[in-house]
Amino acid sequence: MKGKVYLIGAGPGDPGLLTRKGERVLSQADVVVYDRLVGDGILAMMPAGAEKINVGKHAGRHPVPQHEINRILLEQAQAGKMVVRLKGGDCFLFGRGGEELELLCENHIPFEVVPGVPSPIAATAYAGIPVTHRDFCASVHFITGHRRENGELNLDYGALVRLNGTLVFLMSVATCGEIAQGLLDAGMSPDMDCAVIENGTRPNQRKFIATVGTIAAAVEENHVISPALIVVGRVCSLSDQFDWFTSAPLFGRRILVTAPAASGSRLGEKLRALGADVTEAPVIETVPLDFELPDLSGCRAAVFTSAFGVRTFFGRLLAAGKDARAFGGVRLAAIGSGTAAALREFGLIPDLVPGTYNAEELAAAMVSSGMAGRGDRAALLRAQEGNPVLAEKLREVGVLPAEVPVYETRPLPYEGPAPDSFDYVTFTSASGVKSFLRSCAPGGFDRFSKVRALCIGPQTAAAAAGAGMQIFQSNQATLDSMADFLEEAFS
């Protein structure tokens, strides 16, 4: 049984530039064979159950030779698997995609090509450089600056100069000086505008504007490394005026997101849209419990403390052949706007959403609003290890809490960079803080006083403060409010 191979161009790094078809096909892969230049955000989209084969190449060093990559694709497809060959940029623009298809054709392996956004188009756009402009040029040309096996570039510099268009050299960091000198020897003015773009479209993008006469020095002085592009042409003079990417409020800021995968991805997406360099490293996971549905007929009120708890509870409710009518006249309290929104998905509007969540305020609000009083039962539908203070405060005012654990949080190891290397570390729960601290302890990390912790609420902040972190708290207990805080902090 033969499988199929998909060559997917992943674009230059920004996960938002992966095409919709590329994302759909990647999500169905049995095997993913990927390059070094594929962005981390796109690598995170690989299916959890897929076999992942790294064949990344570095300048001057190919740990997996091209013929071996071709063989891997063939053997995996012959085993009947759906194989994705994930390549940076576009598969056919200096990507050697054609070489990889030749062996598949010889062995009658079916394949498809999913084009990617080419790096010389995307990286220049993110650097504020339009590769064509009626006032400056009428053409654009993509040239590889990679030496051949015999060590020669073999470029017709005279022809390139006569084109009088924008020249974009890929894989050209090591040969920048030779290219610049070749253009100068062929008659190009040393004052011709020039730019080098490193890590184009990524949060750590750097660009340097120079001239053909000074570009080699700029590359050396700023220690430019691949992936990088060299752009030659008058359009480079527009870069400062048109630079929209590096002017984003969080550009260059490193943020660590420790929330569970689903909410962490939403927060990460919001921060990336603001230009941040985001590392997503969930330190807890939320897992539904096998719980019995409570009898709500005797309850005056019910409290949901998270959107995950809402969806978990209703998943069990619907599986039992019941729906929102099970709540009857029960009044509902929701902690946070996200929890309230989750209830609305099931046709329920909460009666109480406290502005600031802490146990004292919620208990007081439930009593003052008439939601629950002395002798009334209130179902607390929440995590197995929920904060006991809420139940205690309700008992103090005579309310009878009935705790129903619907999910649990489990710790996950943190194996990322040192926490104080980030501008901020974000936490969305006290349990997340505790798991994070447990992970850091074996490594001997003891610089928590240098960690800037952005916390979603007071309980989370208290847990982080206990470790000596610098505490910051969003105005509201929502992911949007956390993103807003960071935008304002760096504006």
C-alpha cells in the first residue's frame, strides 16, 4: 500500500503566513519531515501523534544529506503513510523541492505541492520594503547567494546591474562581501541603497539599512546570521517610512505563556498580533473527571469558576440526554467573562459575574444579591483542588456549599529557557504557579526575584508572590485584559 507525500511551503516563519490548505494538510499528517527554517509556531501545529523527523540544514552543515531526505520521503510513503515535507518559504524557490519529487516520480508515489509564501516577498514586506515601486524600478529578481560545490558563485554581475531592478539575494550572508564587490566592479554605484534582513517575519527580526559600499561591513559588525536576505535597490530607501512590523507595541519583547494549551494558545495569538516573541510552555493540563451529575433540583444557586468547567459539565449533561433545563430555577454565578461566555454557548445567561474575583467578594455578592441565603444549597462546579476559601466563606454566612469536582489540573514539566530571560512570565492560575515552581526547583533556579510575573487574579498573584517574584496583575481576570496590560506596559 502506497501513501502520499505533500510538499508544503511553510513560509518564512510567521505562523500566520502558513496557508489554510497547508495547515489543514499538516493537521492530518502521519509523518512530518521538517527543516530548520520552519517557524516554531508552525512546528507547534504538528499533530501530537505524528512521527516528527528533523532534517534541518545549517549553512555549511547538512546533518541529513539531500539524497537521504529523498529516501526518507520514499520509504515513509511506501509504508502507506501520509507524509508531509514541511519546508521554509516556498518549496520551489531555491527549496530543492523538484529534487525531492524526482525520486517519488520514479517510484510512482502520488504527491501534491502546497505553495508557501516566499521569504523574499514576505521578509521584505515585514521590513517595510516594497520590492517594486513605479518611481524606483520595474522588475524584481531573486538570486541565490549560495556557493556551488566547486566554491564559485558564478553570477553575471554585469547583467544584474543592467537590469536596474530590485535584487534579492537569498542564502547570502557568507557571500555578502563577494556579492557587493562583484556589483561594484560591474559598475553599480557604491551609494546604491541596500538592506539586510535577518529572521524576516519573526519576532526577533533585525534589519540594517546600508549601501552596496557598506553592506558587507554592516553584516559583519552586527553579526548577522542566517536566515537572512540581502536586498539591493532604491526601494530600500522606503524602509523606515513603511516599517509597520517593528513598530508594533510588543515587538522584541519576550513573553512566556504558561497557561494550559487551549487558553495559552489564545493568549499567545493575541500577544503575537502585538509583535511579541511568545514562548508557549503549558505547566498544567486540565483533564475532565468521571463525575456523577448532581441533583440540582434542591439547589438555590450554582457557581462555575472556569470556561473549561462549563464545557466539561455540559459535555456530561448532554451525554446523559439532558440539557440546560436541568438547571430549572437555579441561579448561576460565573467567575470571569470567559466563563460567562461559555455559559452563553449553552443558552444560559449568568445572574452574577463579579467584577473582581476573590472568595470574600463572591460570597458577599451572592448573599447581597439574594442569589443564596442562610440554609440554601449552592453547587460549586469546579476543579477538584479548588480554593477552599469560597466554600468556607459561604458556610460563614449560612449557605450550604455542595462541591462537585468536574475536572482536575495536572502538572506538566517546564523545560524552557531561564524564567528571568523573559520580559514577563504570565500565569493564569495558582496551580500553574505551583507546578512552575516545582519544575524550576530541580534545576536550581533561584532568581525568582528577577522574574516579572503577570497574573490573572489575586490568588494567582499571591502564589507567585510567595516565591518572591515581581508581581503585576491584569485589571480583569481575562486573557484580553492580560494582553492589554502588556500593551500598555510597553507603549
